[in-house]
Amino acid sequence: FFSHLKTEGLYLYDIRSLDEAQRRISDYIHFYNHHRPQRKLNKLTPMEYRRQLAA
């Protein structure tokens, strides 16, 4: 996860403050859990996979 966070969520941007870094990290975590399909979860997002298990 952390390598994905750094390469996809931080290194692409010119971050100049701690507040901006925290916002980018928060946005990436939301994206990772709600919008980014995972190959190991049969191309579902983590939230979709959790909903499917709970049903």
C-alpha cells in the first residue's frame, strides 16, 4: 500500500506544505478504498469486496 501511496498519490505532485501532503494522503486513501479496483479482489474495490462479504 505505501509504495502505491507514494508513487500514485504523492510523487506526482509538487507538495509544498504539510497540510497539502495530509490532504493528498487522505484523498488517496479514499480513492484506494472506494474507486481503485484490486486484482486480488477480483477487480472489486475494497469497499465493494467488504459489502459483498457482508451480504
